[in-house]
Amino acid sequence: MPDPSVKALRGTIVSFTGDPFLIDPAKALVHEPDGLIVCRDGLIEAIGPYESIRAKLPEGTQVADYSGCILSAGFIDTHVHYVQTEMIASRGKRLLDWVNDYIYPAEEAFADEAHARAVASVFCDELIRNGTTTACVYCAVYPKSVKALFEEALKRNLRLVAGKCMMDRNVPEALRDTAQSSYDQSKALIAKWHGVGRLLYAITPRWAGSSTPAQLEAAAALWREHPELNLQTHIAENRDEVAFVTKLFPERKDFLDIYDHYGLVRRRTVLGHCIWFSDSEFARVHERDASITHCPTSNLFLGSGLFRLRVAKDPKRPIDVGLATDLGAGTSFSLMQTVNEAYKVSALNSAPLTAFEGLYLATLGGARALGLEDRVGSLQVGREADIVVLNPKATPLLAFREARSHSLEETLFVLMTLGDDRAMRATYVAGALTHTREPVDA
């Protein structure tokens, strides 16, 4: 009898062990043209050439044959708002007006747990359908919104990092907590959810403009008590936002110094956007070993600006950078489409992204940005078996263009330019097939 805990996938393996921004991509990349991945109990048990690995398969194990497709680590979305899913494609506003006119009214609905659960279900299904198996997520201010998301993610065994927004000023009264209540509610959520299944908690002061100094101190207190957590926040996304925050904290030398002053910039800090950073701020992020999340579709949609990716990845003081959809200002759940837009942003900055760099940002780069590289982001023995199967012939146009590709890099570049959810032939979450576009013999 075959062992039901064992799964095997055949295809072209593409994964990373290093950062192609910093070292020779050939040394950062693992490429097995005809490879086999063996998963047992949610982890990768063996990986390598098909001919050598298949002999080690337990008797009766069926192989899901994805020959002609690429087996990649599951995608990692490092900054996304599930409570904004309903507001995707809301036109005509810049950041602060967009948030006030569209987002805050939508988030008030998440006081209703049934509504939160319905949106969380759609959100989690869309992640999986787009090959995203790990995400760092902003919930609403209401603890019920966190509960709903975590329960839906737990059903699907997703690796999520998420937390309730802490907001005690400059937001509608219905969305406002206090420094004390945000501390108490976050602490209770940490005790309830952190480490359950594949769920992790992120301390989430939304941004300096919506938190008083007392609330930032409360966030710091939580982090001192739970140093293993992530902390996520927004920074330097829009010039009006920077000007607004500067007036609120005139004693601080720049935006980053606000968070730094309260001890909120260190390893596992995930800073969203960072478009209007000075060179000094980039240098301090590197010194603190914090990370940045690049949100190109959102930044273009809101007209916020062009993130200087090459500056962030400067080999003299490199920063871990992840890629993010940033829904609902972001315009797609697809990290392939997000890489597409990241390429355009980098081209406008006169430093075009390569295909290997793009796939790295969507996988191992995101894992490193979240401090999860020992668990996800690459296809290695012992890592969690989150795998996406990319079909380079998923559409007639992709198939037509793939016939003219002459290298792996060209195939990946075409996928990241023309690919979307249709190119996700299958998604495996912890070794379990959770999405497929066609029947598989396995």
C-alpha cells in the first residue's frame, strides 16, 4: 500500500540558495531540468535528479508528473491587507484620500465576524490560486478580524504572519483603539494564535500617523515580551504622508527615526514601501538588520513613487527585500504580475530587474525579509513543502512565446511578464495539493 503521507512531484526544479543581487546568479540558483521532489508529512524529504531520486521512493508511491513545468518554492507576499480585498480597483485617489474615502469605511465592516470570515475565505483562496503559500497580512483594528483570518488560514494550512492594526489617532472613531487596549488585545491574540499550526503573529502599529507615542511604546513593550515575533508597519510611501508624520513628530530627524526611537527597527521589522527614504535611512535599516517590502503595483496605482530597489540592495550595505501585492491598492493577487510591475519600476530607475532577481524576491527574498528562510522560500530537504507549479505554456500567447525561448532565464522572464493565475498549474501547501488547473495522475 502506498504511504499517503508521501507525495512526489516531477518537473524542472528552480530554487535559490543565495541572493542573485549579491552573488553570481549561477551560484545562487539551483536548477534541475528533470527533477523530483519527495514530500513527507508536510516537509521536503528528498530532492534532486529524477533518475537518482525515484529509486528511493517508497513502494507504490505515485509521481505527479509536471514535466515541461517549473517547480518553484511557493510565493511569499510580504505585505497585504486582507481587509481591503473588497476595495481593489477603487480609482482616482492618492494615498491619504484613498485610505480615508475607501479603506476606513470598508474596514469598519470587519467588526462583524461573519463579514470578516467571508472575506477571509475569499482572500485565502485567492492566495492559493495565485501560488502564494506564505503572506504577511494586516487585519483590521478588531480582534475578530484576526480570529476570522487565522481560522480560515488554519483550514488551509497556510503559513501566515498577521496581526491587528494598532490605531489610536487620526482614524475614524469606530476604528480607534487606545494604547492600553491595543496592547491588551494584541497580547491576548498572541497567546491564542502565535505558533498554532503554521500561524505567526505580527505586532502591527499601522503607521506613525495613526499611533500616539504611547501606542508606539506599547508596541515596543509587546515586542520586548515576545522578541520572536515580527513587527510590520508602513513608512515613506507618499510625500504627503511623510510631511504629515514629520509635523506629528518634529523632534525626530526623519521618518525612520520615529520607529527607531521606540525600539521598533531591528531583525524581523518589516517596513512597507520606503519609497521616499534618504540614503541615511537605507543605511540604518541595514545596520538594524530590518527588512523592506516592495509594493510596485500599489505604488504605481496610487502614484506614490518609484522604489529604488538597487539602492536597497547595494552590495556595500544590502537589505533584505521582499515583494508584496499590497492589496487593495495593489492591483493583483498574482506575484507574477507583481514581479512584472517591479521590472517596470526598476526600468524607470534605469536598473532593470532580471528574471532570476524577480523570482528570488517572490520566494527566498521574501522568506529572508520575514525571517522565515529556515522554513520556507526554497526547495531544500527539511523545508516546508510549499511548492508552486508554473506552466510556461498556460495560455496560447505564453505557449507561442515559450517556443522561442532559448534559456531558463528567458522562460522565467516571459512568465513574469505574461504570467498570472492561469500560469499556476498547481499549488501544494505543506505537501498537500490545494489548487490545480487540470487533473493530475497522482
